[in-house]
Amino acid sequence: MNKTLRCASPLGCRNASKPQRQAGSHILLGAVVVTLLSTVPEVARAGQVDVIDEIVVTARQRSETLQQVPIAISALTSQALEEGGFDTLKKIEFSVPNLVFGETGSSGETHIGMRGIGDFSRNVGFDTRVGVYIDDVFIGQSLAVDQSLVDIAQIDVLRGPQGTLFGKNTSSGVISIATNRPELGSTQAEVTAFLGSRNTRNGSIVANLPLGDRSAARISFMGQQQDGHVENLTSGKDLMSNDHYQGRGRLLFQPSNQLDLDLSVDYGKQNNDTVFLEPVDDPFAPRRRQVAQDGPLIDQNTRWGAGLKADYLFLDGALDGFALTAISGFRHAERKVGSDEDASPEYGLHVAFFEDEFQHFTQELRLASPEHLPFRYVVGGYYFRQSAEQSRQALFGPAFGAPEDTLAARGGAKVDTEAWAGFVNANYDLTPAVTLTAGLRYTREEKDLTVSQFGAPVGLADFFGFTDSFTDHSLTATVNAFYQATDDVGLYAAWSRGHKSGGWNVDFIAATDFLPFDEETVDSFEIGARMDLFDRRLRLNITAFRAEYDDFQVFQFQQVGPSTLLRVSNAAEVVTQGVEFEGIARLTDAFEVSYALGYADAEFDDFPGGATDDAGVPVNIAGNQLPRAPKLTSSVTARYNFPVGELGTGRLVVNYTRRGKQFFNPDNRDGTRQDTFGLLNASLEVDLRDSWTLFVRARNLTDKDYRVNRGVSFLGIPFDLWAPPRTWSLGATYRFQH
């Protein structure tokens, strides 16, 4: 039996044992899965198949097998990340049910949605709903989350509010990235290089170096250059390029069998040519993925951070078997983007530039009781301090009857946040088969704002040095029960409450009344089954959920005078409910199929004034689908291993994924809709004598056209933003170990 054990904490590891078309396509996809799964019993009885690997996760700050965690969680192993060619975090979205990443054209505005609930932090006054962590350190706002994926051990995606054990406003989910830890006593190196479509050049190097008997270092670096897929007829540049690099270093020191010190530092940078608007029916650029714009179309993003994790295992006295963990983290991120708001080859209105800068410090301290006792708990505290600043500037040009670089609007804001939290999470084995879990977290959060704006020439408000502040108190909790019905079947039911603090919409606004918005809360209910069937040749995990959000914070574009402005307001109520299926069928030792199917009906239950009708009258948009919330997401991946003569082994991986209809704005108008689409991806790898791997990979093999954004711009221009066409890469990896 093969087991895959991946733990964030080594001390924890020591103890770990079109509607009709849309419906039809998903039914067909489901039928394929059912057909494949129906073959499992026969193959299993024939005794031809090894069992499915176990995966260990640390979703509850302990090391537990995935099948025994009563949480809706997906784990992407390093193998899955490599096979999929996932070089940045955004690429994982099609592999997890009810997970959606979205784009606006800027790397600093990465939208993440789970079960239809998501957002991005367009400005410094708005926090994200999905918390992204790297090696247990909170990464921060949207401009920092799209991490380059090099030397990654595992990514865990926890869906639903995680308000007890995770520290920062995780009202819809958590993505936890675990990098590979240094290995004591082992010298390793891995070099990868590949070329691909759109003049792609990518290279990475990873090295593990022993530093004596009790310490080791691990260093990784990756860099990529890739031309864009949108042609700019004005400048001759290809926009939406993907040039980025990232370096990371980790130092592990174990002065004793009880103490483990893990220091990590990382630095990443993106410098791309970008575009926000591909105008619909553009007379200057008539073809798809083609524009004619003269604005400052840049997207620069820099981020770095450091983390220190200390684990201490008590081996005697009253605390024998307890584990104490301290995690200190510092993160910094900044971005600079420019756009052409008139979307033409003439200088009309340019944004030059949007600039944001965040830096925050976090400190977590937690104590975990011994894992072998029937009553187990984790208790701890969390501290967060963040300083965030932004500046915005828009300029008129001759096309608007003004000299070049005439100031149209300028804004600046600073938001300081300080939060303290205390939490406890406890498990009690009521019987050998029944475990009850309860968790509680109290958070006190203070926020301070200073903001100024000049915008009279374009119909915006003028104000200087406006200040505001508030203190927010919240109590979040979770309760669940897990029943181990058999060795291979577990059932659970759970309730949890999440919270997201209020803030300020420090974008270009029409009045200071548009600045503040209130906190939101969520109550989430789940029931689920975790099943390893047919002697562990078939894994089937099922989760049904319903989440009710009160005072939901929502972005929306609204017409205010002559302009279309981005507003943030509190919808009265939002409900999302649905079901998720996920698992693996190992049909033979050489052939397995993994699958993920998610249905999420995320709607506004009541939202007075959420949109206006054609006459400009406010209307209630109850029943409308939330933005970027497709009801159906699905994925099927087939893996086939085969020998390559005396040289080694090969692996063919084919993936097909479908995404249902979605809208990009709460008003659900046709001009903000993307219909159902499907993508076919494939990779072929050959491992030669444990040292070399040769590979070829392709995404969107059928060259499907689909939008990643659609709507109406600040000046009322209808626009699209199209996803990249088919891409391919060809490369090799060399590994050395001593």
C-alpha cells in the first residue's frame, strides 16, 4: 500500500498515523464518470489494482488524513500541479469543484470565488473573502495572491467559512500553499526548462543542501517570459504578456529532537504589458484579441515576505506530548498599473497610474494537546497589523479638448488595520466511531482611514483629508460531528459562522457617502460523506452545503451621472447552496480517473436598488446570480502510465473541464454574460532512468474562445476581455540526488 504524507509541521507528522446545452454537457460528463466508475468493482475483484494513496492535510492545524477531516477540502499534490503545468496559483481553478478565479486585466486584481462567493481587493479599503496562506503565513490582498508555483509540496483548498482556525476574514474559504521543506542529510538538485507558444521561455532550479547533521537549506528560483495574446495596433506590442520570476529560500534547523526552526524568505516580480478593455465593435481594431490604444498599458507587481515557524514538542512533565507552535510573518506587496479608459488610438482619458502598497505583520501562537487522547484541542492567539496606501490619477488629452496630461481626477488613501484574536478548537471521541468538534474565535479589529480626492472635471466629488475609523468585534464558531461508519466510510454534519469586517470603498467616487460599507456575516451548513470503496480502489467524497450571508458586501458598476462607477454596498441577503462530488477511480495499476463536479446556486435573496432599469429607476435584483458564479463546474482527468522499453516509464494525462454560464456584474445583463464553455488539456511525460523527464503539454487544445471579463467601462464603453487561445510547451527536467 502506497501512502503520501505531506505535513506542514514535522512535529505533527511524528504523531500522524446555453441552458439546455449546458445541462446536456454536464449530464454527458457525469455519464462518462459513472461509466468509468462502474468498471471499478470488476477490476477490484480481479485483484489487479493497487489502492489509492492517502494524503495528509493540516486543515485543522493537525496532521490528519484527508478522508477523516469533516471539512470540504481538496488537496492538489505536487504531481497534479506538475502534470497540469500550473505555474501560477490561478491555474488551479479548473481542478477544484466550485472554485473560480477571475481576471480584470491586472495581476493586482485577482478574483477568487468559492461556491459562488468571491471578490478581489480593487482598493486598500476592501478585504478579500478568501484567505491565501503560504507555509501558514497569510499572504494578504489580491495583488499578492497569484503566487508562482515552484517547488510546491501541496495546495489545500478549504471551501466555506473558516473563521475559527484561520486568522483573517476567511468568510468563504482558504487556500493553503505548502512549499517543500528542506531535507536533512540530502543533496538534491532539479533543473527544468521549456519553450512554448507565444515565444514562451521558462526555467527553474531547485536545490536542497545539507548544512551539517541538524540543518539544511532549500533554494528555488523560476523565471518566465511569454508574449501576450492581444495585439495592440497602435504600439505594435502584444498585450497580456506573462513575464514573472520568483525566488525562495528556506532554512531548517533542528537543534534537538524537540525543537524545529524553519525560516523562509521569498521575492517575486511581474512586469507585463496589459489591457483592461477590448471594446465591442471597435472600428480601430475589428478582430478579436486586437485593440488600438495609446495609453500607458503596464502592469507591474512586486511582492516579498519572510516567515519564521518554531515548533517545540514537550516530552516530559505536565505538558508531555503537547506541541507549541509560533509563526511570525511579514509580507510586502505593491503594484503599478495603467489603462486607456477611452480605449482608442487617440489621447482622451488615461489612468496613469493606479498604485497600491501593502505591508503587514502577523504573529500566531498555538498549543496543541497530544493526538492520542480522546479529548484533543488547539488553543492560541493571533495578531495582525497592516498598513496600506494607494494613489490614483486620471489624465485628459487632446481627444477631450485638453492639453496632454491635464489632470482629470486624483485620489489617495491610507488604511491602517490592527486585529487581535483568540481561538480554541477541540475534538472529543464520544465513542471509537463518533467524534464531536467545536471551535470558537473572538476577534477585535480596528481600522483607520485617511482619504482625499479631486475629480470635479469628470463629475466626481472633491474632498481633502477625510478621516474615519471604527472598531469591530466578532465571534465566529464551528460545530461538527463525524461518524466513522466503517473503516472506509465516514459521514459528517457541520455548522460554522464566518465574518468579514466592514471598510471603505476608496475608489473614484461621486460622494463621501459612497465610502463606508458594513460588516457581513455568514452561517454555513454542510453534510458530507467520505468513502473509499471496493478495497480502496474508488474514492468518492460528497458534500451538500447551504450558506446564508447577511449584509453581503458586493461590488457593482452603476451609472452615476455621466460616468459608470464601481460601488461597494451591503446586499440584504445572499444564499448559496449546492453539492460537490470529488474523487479518484483506480481502474488498473496503469490507469486511473480523477473527477470533480460542483453545483452552486448563489443568488441575491434580496437586494433593493441593486441595479437600475432602462429608465434609470432602481430595482430589486432578488434572484439574480452573483457575479462570477457559474452554477456548474466539472472536471475529469484520465492518467495512463506505460513502459518506454528499457529506458523508463511514460505518462499520458488528458483533462476535460466545463464551466457553466456566468455573469460579471450583479445586474445580470446580457452584456455581462459568458456562456458555458469546455476546455481540453493534455500532457505527455517520459521519465528516463530516474534522472530525466521529458514532457509536452497543451492547454485549451480545441482553441475555445471564452471571456474572462465583460461589462461597461467608466466611460460607458461595452468591452470584453478574452482568455488566451491554445497554448503548448515542450521541455525537460533533470534531477540529481546524493
